[in-house]
Amino acid sequence: MEIFIGSDHAGFDTKEKIKKYFKERGVDYEDLGVGKLEKLDDYPIFAFRVAEKVAKSKGKSFGILVCGTGTGMAIAANKVPGIRAVAAYDAYSAKMSRLDNNANILGLRGRNFSFNKIKKIINTWLNTSFSFEERHKRRLRKIEMYESKRFK
């Protein structure tokens, strides 16, 4: 499973820590930017880059996006059909986003947040699988049906 990561300026330092953490653990990833700290960059660019790669892989990859709060990135990423992005602030929300919603992009907070919490959120999110319960599959099919109508 490949992981695509991206950030804006507000998430740059945290993204660099995540890359170091992944390297130490032998986790494969691809950094889609921002490549250097740019105070005037705009988060949607990086959210779209990651989301398009994840959507194109059709369930064979995940995305991790970091901005100031994680919410802007999640909002932008969710504009790409096939993406189910979530901003998670604790292990429980990360776990449930995978278990019930099969989230494929994790939005993280880059400002005023402990990196130890971020590691716990990432580990929980990456190690939780979709439940495949019928009620959750049914709900995701409804989202997919809406997307297919809307984006034709």
C-alpha cells in the first residue's frame, strides 16, 4: 500500500517529521509537496495532488495531508470523486473513520498539536481496516452513486 503525503506551509514541519518517522519504520511514501517552506502557498493545490493520486489508485493507496488544522485539506480533498477524507484529532476518530467510512485520506493538524498524538493517530488510522459491515457498505454506495451522477 502506497502512501502519498502533502502539506502547505502550516503543515510543512509536521510533514517533515512524518517523513522521518516513516523512514525510521520502513514505511513507503511519496511526498507530493510542498517541497520547501513557502509562506504564501495554498493548501488546495497539495490536497488535490494527493487526492487525485489516491483516487486513481482505486483502493491501493492512502493519503496524509497536513495544514494548520487538517480541515482545509480534508475539505479540498473531498472535492475529488472517490475520496473520503477526514480530519482526525484523536485515535478514536481516526479508527472510526477507517472502520465505518473507509476513509482514504487523513487530514492532520500541523499547528499546536503534539507529534506523539499525531503518531498515535497515524498508527491507528493505518492499522484499522474497513469493517465491510453491510450498513457501512450501503452508505458508501450511496455516496458513490451521488458522485457518479454529479461528476458525469
